Amino acid sequence: MVPSRRIRSVEKSKTLAITDKAKALKRKGIDVVSLSAGEPDFDTPAHVKEAAIAAIEEGFTKYTASTGIPELRQAVADKLNREAGAEYSAENVLVTCGGKHAIFSSVLALCDPGDEVLIVSPHWVSYPEMAKLAGATPRFVQVREENGFHVEAADLEKAISPRTKLLIFNNPTNPTGAVYGRERLGELVSVLARTDAYVISDEIYGKIVYDDVAYVSLASFPEIRDRVLVVDGVSKAYAMTGWRIGFLVASKPVAEAVAKVVGHSTSNATSVSQKAALAALTGDQSCVTEMRQEFDRRRRYVCERLAAIPDVRCTLPEGAFYVFPDVSAYLGQQDGPADSFALCDRLLESEHVAVVPGGAFGMEGHIRISYASSMEQLERGLDRIEAGLAALRRA
Ligand code: GLU
């Protein structure tokens, strides 16, 4: 079997591959601690589940409009209007099968072969592969750790070329936890306003920010709003990963173009899940606050544990639920792992702890640890990471 050139050009999703490998080891009876996928361990809130059960019992089990049910589209528009001072209507919104589907459909709707997709890196593993699947060429603009993993406006300006059709930007950021406030965003917007590039702003972690850091949507800037595609969803904030509901908010011509992709690929997001997502967005929000407080406690714990390991450097994340420590001191030694991929293989095989190599996100020398797992799993996982690195020091 010879797969298409398109498929031959892409990598498997590393986050999913490692998580699957950890699950396979668990099925064999091995006690694996998985800190790989960004998946909240909490149960979906009860009122959300009840809305889904009611939808099933009422027979709400048929196709919906392919753009999503009107009341959910309106709820998404209302939410973003409140947050960004914008004036979106339901027609600007598409409901998709997860945030991933919103991004992929948007890349497909916007990009032609020969177009460049500029990606702020380190980046989520799927962005460059989505660009390649659309026949476009991924390019990267690298952030610097000493800058808190934030991209500089000057670096962005240098990286944009006449062929840049699209920028993919993620705020709060997976895997680094960096969050861009209004001032930093304003600097980037002043660069983007001088181009005609579209911007996908993946804001799926928007509700998960800590301390006095505030989430500001890129849709808050009217000067580029027509070219901004905001991606959000219920997976992360409401512990609803399996329900597969994401949203896209964009100008009407863009939303209509993306709707063609959605219409031909999935028809519509699951009817029952849409009702559940509506309950999540419009119901009591205290569940979001409670989960965020618990993520915050875990964030501090993981960073404290990492700080106590010799030669590991860790920037305290401002948002999302990942830490991205620098473990480069443990790489490239004789008989030791050559890079972050080899280190993660070794941690999984010898210590039975699953984490994701920084190289998969475009930054070698780091690993990504998800703290969306329970405190008990984190304690055990950190014990194993500590033991695995100690063994490398002794070797
Ligand atoms: N977005 C999550 C992560 O980065 C889930 C897995 C995936 O879709 O990549 O771990």
C-alpha cells in the first residue's frame, strides 16, 4: 500500500502516540503513570451530563444544521462578545468536532499549495502537520525561554513573508504555559495589521490562567478582527474531551468557507454533545473555577518538585496545564539519551512514566509534563521522573 504523498509528508501525532503506548502498557498490567495527554482527570460536571441525557431522552439524536445548533452558536458569539467587546452573531460561529477539527478545517479552507503557514514555536504537535495536509508549507518563529516563552513582535515581523497566508498562534500556550496579556498582544497586532495574513488564534485554554494573569482574546483588536479566526471549545475548561465539541468564530466570508469543509467532512458535530456544550457555556461556571484552582495547586507542586531536581530548569507556567522544563543537562552524554525523544522513551520503558519530548513541539532539550492528572498520579509520576534522571546522573 502506498499512502498519498500528503500522508507520507506528515508525522503521527506524538501526544496521541505516547498516550496510546502508555495505555497499551497498562493493558498488559504494567503500572504506568501517564502525564502525556492534556486531558483533565475530572468528571464532566453533573449538570452538563444531565443536559445530554435529557437530549437523548427527548430524541434529539438526528442530524443538526451542519454549522451547529443555533442556540449554541449564539451562546458562543455572546461569550466572545463579552470577552472581546466584539459584535459577532451566530452566523460568525461554527460548531465543530473538537477544537482540532476547527483548526484543520480552517487551514484547509484558507491555504493553497505554495502558501506558508507561520507557526509560533514551540507549538502544539498538530499545527505543522495540518499545514502539510493542506499542501501548504509550515514555517516557524521561535520564542525564547528568557523571554518567558513569548514571541517578540520584532521576531514575528522578520518571520512574515509575502507568502505567509496564515499565522497559527496559541494563547494560553501549549506546551509552555505562556500567556499573552493585552500589551504583548497589542505589539503583535501592530505587526499583523501591516500584513494581509489571516491568524488562527487557538484559545482553547482561555479559561485556564493563574494568578493575576488575564486572558485576552485576539478578537479584542478591531484592526485585525476580520482576519482573526478564534478557536475554542469545551474539552479543556469543562473536562469534556470525549464529547468532541469545538468552536470557530470568524468573519462571515471565512466562516462560510470553513463551513464548506465541515459540511463535506463531518456533516455536524454530535447532536447530544452540542446540547451538553450549551449547558456547559450557559450554566453555572463555578465548576470551571474549582478545576482551575486545583490545576493551580498541581502547577505549583510540579514546579516545586522539578526545582528540587539537580540541573532541571522550570519556568512557572501562567496558563494551560503543562510545564515544559529544560532537561538538556541530561541529554547528549555518553551512553545517555541523545535527545528528548530518547529520554522520553527511556522514562516510559524504564520508569513507566509517560511524558512528551520537547522535540515534538519544536524545542529540543525540554520535556512536556501535563498536570491535568490527579495529585496522586503527579506525585508518583514525579518520583519516577526524579529516579530516571538520578539514574542518568549516576551512569
Ligand atoms: N491537545 C492535547 C495535548 O496536547 C490532547 C492531545 C492532542 O490532541 O494532541 O496533549
